[in-house]
Amino acid sequence: MTFPKLRSMALLWLLVSALLLAPAWLAAQQAPSLVLHNGKILTVDGNFSVAQAVAVTGNTITAVGSDQQVLALAGPNTQKIDLKGRTVIPGIIDTHRHMYGAAEGGYGAGMSDHDFRRYPVDWSGVKTKEDVLNQVRGNMAKYNFQPGQWIYFNNRVSFMGNADDPAQQGSFAKILYDELNQWELDKVTPNNPVLMSLGIPDFNGFLLNKVAMDWVMANHGEFVRQNGRFWVDSTGRPDGHLEPPASRLVLPFTYDRKAEFLAPMYEKNMQEHLSMGLTTISTRMPKDSLAAYKLLESQGKLNWRIGYGDIETFGNRDLAIQNLKDVAAKVGQGTDRVWLTGLGPTAIDGVTSRACTDQKRTGTYTPIDGWFPQGQCHTDIEYRGSPRRAASLTKNYFRDWVFASGRDGLRFANTHVAGDRATGNMLNFIEELQKQYGANSTKDWGLDHCDMVNPKDFARIGKTQVFMSCYVLHSVNASADIARACGDQVANTFPSPLNSMVKAGGRVVLESDSGSYIWDDIRAAVTRKDRVGKVWAPQERVDRPTALKMLTSWAADYVLKGDKLGTIEKGKLADLIVLDQDYLTIPADDIVKIQPQVTVFDGKIVFVHTSFANEYNLRPAGAVVSTYADLVKSRKPRFGVGTGG
């Protein structure tokens, strides 16, 4: 080859290289779109370093440092906001929050029962089972259902916690659990398959009428007879009460609402969360809710990140003939706004009376103690269902699912694990899996709630490196009930033992599992005070930097986005919160009073507090200008539409 040809080829190669590198070079030289300066930037990086300023270009953090360093990067079109000393933190990540249920309950007034596909049964005047059946009969006539249509009756009664009238609640439980059955329901619903809620989260049980039970046994009879769980009458016949995994076979029939109907409610609820500083949420997600959030994303209205756990697969896959490798491959897939974080059983026990525990109750917990004396211990093959009259079983689908997950590389997460026995059982399974398949078989697995954790398991939590996602506010507020049921020692050692698990090397993150104001959850982690000011388990307090890590950098790892979220560092996605008070120095009891002033999501200002907007004359296009309190006032609540928490 001649020299001129070699030179021409070299020049061509240089030109092509320059063109390929130009976009990256231009991006590096591009002036920031936003600079926040003269502030206290809590980066929550590995050193918990504090900076003065942060620059954002597009949706990415491009500089963090001193005012002089960062302001030098600004161009003529850069929006610069003088924070006047205010604190900035990364966007908050709640690792277990049922926001879609809160949205439906908070903004569902005026919507029809047909739209919700949830038809209410009011228990306020119920004295007998006939009172319930008469309401169902009236609803069947009122709504004129098509023959064969699946119907979900939502009983407006709850056995989740303390009852204002325990005797009345006990009578309700007797009617719903002991007197109603598939044949009684069949008298008023002969032509339709019917599901009825049980005053507990739907994923932990239903009452079915005869048409629905016939469908279950015709299509899944062998599975149900082997894995349970179903209650039987005095002659041994299935009476229509189902617990998991059998109840999961019909759960998908309750997730058939239209995305276009749900999305507007979800958007309003999202705005409330942005006003708290919540930019990312992890949750188990039913298919219709997922479709609604994806609709918002397609419309450019989803200013949120959602790491979700699939609900429908568990219980609807026969592990005897199918493995989990195909669904394992989907974990982590999606966008930076909506992605799959895991597939689990949704819950391996219940809560309060239904939390799976080894502790002996010496007092009353809730009116349904008698039906669940040790809780709903789904991972125990010995647990057949409510011991009053449950059928025997030969397999344990929950245990089989956990071991298939470890074998096939499927992440276990977004799953309710409340009681100390439930936690201990899961740790036993994880240790077995790590021994058989290696530590990576349970990499990033998470157990949610920490309702009761036995101190003997702290070391195992550190060794296995399982995530413990803890609802500390709930735990602290429920400690008086735990003390009444199990004694003061348990109440002061078992509920959400944050500090002990961190000291043991555990991976601990915070969740709300509710519609709480997230700064109240943070206050509870730091103070351990319940709603009346009583301190529970003071040894389990954590300091403020640790509490913040649990909702940012550590939480980002839980949602599988540690490389993109959770800290204020160059290259991370720009989710930033400007606070009105100094989180690190204000009195601990005042943490709950913090009000975010600005929320930046994906590099864009999406929320501005009214007072900040007035002070700075800042009202960006598309941003919500309001306060959390005012947004809450705009709710139009509707009771009894959620699927349980």
C-alpha cells in the first residue's frame, strides 16, 4: 500500500473517531441546566461528605463541590438557585409502601363500584349472617351482573389491629369465619363466581362461593389438595375459605381495573409523595396498577421511580413442572422509572394476630387471636390454615418457591415477613441455599417489615447479608399492643431492632408500609417514640446519618439501582430534595416537622413549596406548587377499595 493511501486512511480514521467522540465531549463541556449553591449538600456518599453546591445537566448530576467550583461551570442559561444555607439530600427511597392502595382510597370518591370492581358490604349494622347475605342479594340485583362474571365483594370490616369494640369485632369474625361458607353465599349468588374479603389483606385469604370453588377445584384441584390451604366443614368438605397458596389462584380476578381509570388517582397521590421528598418507591404491584403507572410514564406524567415486585406469578405456576429461570431473567428489566425488582410470595405470614411467631401470647392481640394462635405460618408445612378446621396438606408451596428461587437465580423481595418465626424460617432457608448453591444464590434478597425479629437471629442476618426492610414507625406504634400480647421484654427487643442489626453487619433499610408522612418514620427511627411519646427499645435508636442512609444510599441497593440512585455524586441521576430545616441539627422530635421546599426529579423541578415559590418567584412549568398539607386537603376519600397492605 502506498504512503498517500496510508495517510488518507489515517485521516479518515481520525475523522470517524472525532465524530464518534464528539457527543461525549460536547456533553462533558455542556453548561449545567441547574445549579443549587450556598447550601448544605448531604451527599450520603461513602464518607457522608458535605458540599456547598451541586450541578445538574439534563437528568444527571455533573458536579458536586464548593460554590466556587460548581458556579464556575454555569453558563448564561443555567438556572442558579441560592439555597441560603438550606440542606439538600438525595431523593428519598421507601422500600415498601402501598401507594396505589392509598391513591384509590384517597381519591376514589365519586368513582363507581363498577369502575373499581369492588362491591362493598357494610358491616356497621350487621348482627347475623343473614344481614350480610341480604346485602349481597341486594348488590346482585342492583348491579345486574352478567352470568359467569367474577365478582369481588369487599367487606368493610378489618381485623388488622386494635378494635374499638372487641366484642363486636369478635362477633363479626364468627359470622365471617364460622357461619358464612360457599353454600351460604351460593344461595344469593348462584350464577356467578364470587370472592369475598376476610377483613385481612386479600393476598392472605378469601371466602369463595360454590361457583368459584367449583372453578378452583375443576382447574387446580390436585394442586390445592396437595398444597392447600383450605378450610373444611365438619364432614371434611371444603367450605370456601381459602388461604395461600390456594387463594392466590383467584387473586388475579381482582386486578381487572382499567389503567385509564386508575392513572388520574395515582398521579394525584404521586404529587403528595413528591411534596414529602419521596422520589422512589418499592412495592409489590398488581397487574392493573402496573399498567396505570406505565400509562402515566408513556404520557410523560410519571415523575417517580417505581421498583415493583410481581404478584400474580406466585401460586399460578406449578413448580413440579416449571422452573423459575424465565422470570428470574426479567428481574432488573424495565426503565429507570419502572422496573422489576423481584418475584416473591407477597407475604409469608400476616401481621398482629397473624404474624408467624414462636412467642406465647399472655394477653389479647386482636379479636381473631383464636383463629390464628401462632399466626399464618405459611413456610411451615405443619401450618395447614386456621387450626380450627383446616384440611391437611402434603406439600409446602412456599418452601418449594423459596428453594426454586435460590436454585434458579430469582430474587426474593417485596415480600411481607413480619413475625419472628417467619424471619427465622427464611434465614434457615437462606443458609441452606447458600450452602448448596453459594452466596450468590440469595444475593440481594430482602425480608420486609421486621415486625418481630428474635435477637438470636441478629448474627445470622449479618452473615447472610439479607436485606431487612423495617417499618419502624409501625413497629414503635404497635409496641404497646405487642407488650399486651407477649410482654414488655418482647416489645422492647423484637420490633424493628435497627441498631442491633446494623451492628451485626446487617443490610438495613427503612420502609413505611403505609400512607405515613415519611419524616415521621425517620423521627421514629431516631427517637423510638410512639404516638403518645413513650419510648420503646431505646437501644435500637439510630443516629441521623444512619437513618438517612437507610432511606437513600442503602435503599438504592435494595431497589437494584445503587449505581444510579441514593447519593449526590457525579454521574448519578439527579433526584434532589431541598429542606426547610437542617436535618442534622434540629431537635429530634422536630424531624417530623420538616417540609421539603423543592423536589428535583430526573433533573427537573417537579415540586415547589408555596413559601419557597413566593420567596424566589419560582413556578417552573409543569411543577406542582403547593404544600403537603394542602395536597392532603384535596383528597376525596373512598373507603374499602384497596387490596390490603
